[in-house]
Amino acid sequence: MKKLFVTITATLFALTLMGKDVVTLNNQMKFDGKVLRIKECEVVFKTAGHKYIIPAADILSIEFEDANDRVYQNYLEMLESNPDLCLKGQFDADNYHGKEAGHFFLGMLFGPFAMIGTAVSNPTPDRGRRTYMMSQNKELFSDPSFLSCYKKKAKGKLIGMEAAGWATWILILLL
């Protein structure tokens, strides 16, 4: 019994030591390694002895192993110095992104499949003609925190419209 306890404890300790930072790309590929630097438009990442420079627009998420990591703390300080970047991204997505009526009808026609399609999409302000023309924040279109907030808000808004369309279709069927 003691040997089993020691083995389990040693295994759990070894697993905690092997934890790494995880970078998830927009195409859902995940890489374990160490984030070395976060700049405004790119992330320097080291894995398997090789350094990679990844554009921020290609990154869906970064999970840090240690919340006290120097790189993570510097990133949080950078966000705190510009707290309104996220608000600007949400504002642009809410006011200028997508055609809500079109997504409502997509929800009526395709239901959950339309919502899944929107959930896996990658909305950016560069692709939205109206956003690109009307936004006052064009210089922020490559900023990672602006893009992250923009994507979340745009997806949420369009999925909500598709859900309303699907609910309408269900109500029509029930009547």
C-alpha cells in the first residue's frame, strides 16, 4: 500500500512539473511550450527547442501554466495600460459587424448548423466591409486584445440572431 501511495504521489508530482504554456491557433491546433515574449502584434513561442514567431491574428488563445509568470504579468500590465482596447473592439463588433437579418434567416433555415458554422468562423474587422469603412479604430485592427474582444462580441451577436431564427422556426412549427 505504501508503494502504491509513493508511486501515485511521484507520478502526480512529475505531471505538475511537465506543465507548459499552451498556444491554440485559429485552426484549433494546440502547441505546448513556453511563451517567451508577447509583443503588440506577435507572440514569441518556444517548443521542442525551436523558437517561433506567431502573428497575434493567428492565435485563438494562450493558456499560461503559471499565473505569476513574468511574461504573463507584463501582458496584463500592457492590457491595464490600455483598458479601453477591449471596449473599442466590442463597440466595433456590435455596431458594424455582420448582417443580423441574414443570420436570423440562416438560423431559420439551418438551425444549429448555422450556429456551429458561426462558432467556428474567424470574424475580423478587416473582412467586414462596413466595419472597415466606418470604424474609427483602424490602427487597432492588428492589436491582439482588440481582436480577441471583437471576435467574441461578433460571434456572440451573430449566434444570438441565429438562435432567435431557429426559435422562430420552432414556434412556427408548433403553431
